[in-house]
Amino acid sequence: MISDKKVLAVVPARSGSKGLPGKNIRPFCGKPLLQWSVEHGLKAACVDRVVVSTDSEIIADIAMSSGADVPFLRPPELASDTATSVDVVLHAAGYLAEHGDPFDLVVLLEPTSPLREAKDIDSAMNMLFADPQAESIVSVAPVGSQHPSFLMKLDTVGNLTPFAGSFRVLRRQETEPLFFLDGTLYISKLPYLGDKKTFYHDRTMGYVVPKFKSFEIDDIDDFIVCEAVFRERFSGLSS
């Protein structure tokens, strides 16, 4: 809880991953992948309840053994490739409200970002509440080698042309700071999320994470990279 507001953390973990089948429960540095996000939510001081939304009994059992609540199984229409994370979050918050446990804010913690820490959730929440006009906050990371100033296009015969319009070579220090949405965390005041159906509102703040936390898992290459980064950065936390 923060400023007398109840905070719900939702970890979405459907069973039908196509890029890396079974990734949500695949062992990652000694624990099922989703368990890391569950533990981040449980350790965050601002979070009052951690719920895993899944369509799978197997995932539900693993989630509960990790300390999360699984008060429902996600309906089939929310377990399809077309269902959005916002749909899943609003369904979870709505279900809990209907069963006597309403919340004021929601944190989306996707299992594909295991390099976040509980302190990121608390720091982002404190940033959100430091600005009374802010409606939501999402994580971003600095753009590096993929900055538009360094991007090129190939024409039909294979010639390079600069995306930015000129061949001027810039040092990284000379480029305008830009950020990409990295997926580490999303937080919104629930009334705004319900109205806008997105975490990106008229007053959305950016919570900046370092490069190493911005890696997320969509396929086996990502998985290998994230495990290597995790072991280097968080040695001793795996079991």
C-alpha cells in the first residue's frame, strides 16, 4: 500500500507461448521463470497482493507454490494470441473487485522481464505518487546502437542510405537521448487504465532502467542471454 492506496500486482502467464513453448515455467537460474516476477511483487513494499493470471492448471500450481494467488483460471478468450495485457489486467482487477477486494492501482509484471528487482517497483511507484498529475508510469531504457542516427536502409540494389537523411557520423555522446519501452514494469491508477485501455495515458511518466535490466525473453536466444546476464549481475540469488 502507498498513500492509503491498495496496489495489485498481476503476473500474466498463459500456456500458449509460441516463440519459446513453455517459457513461463521453464527453469531460469534455478526457478520457474514466472517465479522471479512473483517474488519481485511479493518483495515490493508497495504491493498488497500478487495474482497470477493463467489458463493452465499446471502454471497455477507453480504460481501458488511460488507464493502468488491464483483466484481464477483465465477464460479462453483472454488466453488467445489476440488478447492484450491490458485486457488480462482489467479482468483480474475486475474479478477481485466483484469478490470484495477492490484495488486502486495495478502493476503489470511480465515474466519475460526477470532482470527487474523489487526495488524497481517501489521506486517507480514513488515517482508516480511524487507527481499528483501523473496517471501511469512505464519502464524505459536508453537507446544505444539502435539509435535512429545510426540506422541505415537498403535500396532495391543493395546500396546503403541513412535512415536519418545524411551520412554524418556521430559519436554516441552527440546523439539526442532517446528511450525505448522495455517491458520491465507498467503501473497505472486503475480508473485511468479502465478508461484508456492502455498504460500510455496523457500523463505517463518514464522509469529509466539500465541496459542490463531491459533484456526480455521472447525466444531461446533471449533466454540464454538473460540467464548469462542474471548470473553475472545477481550471482547468489539463483537456487
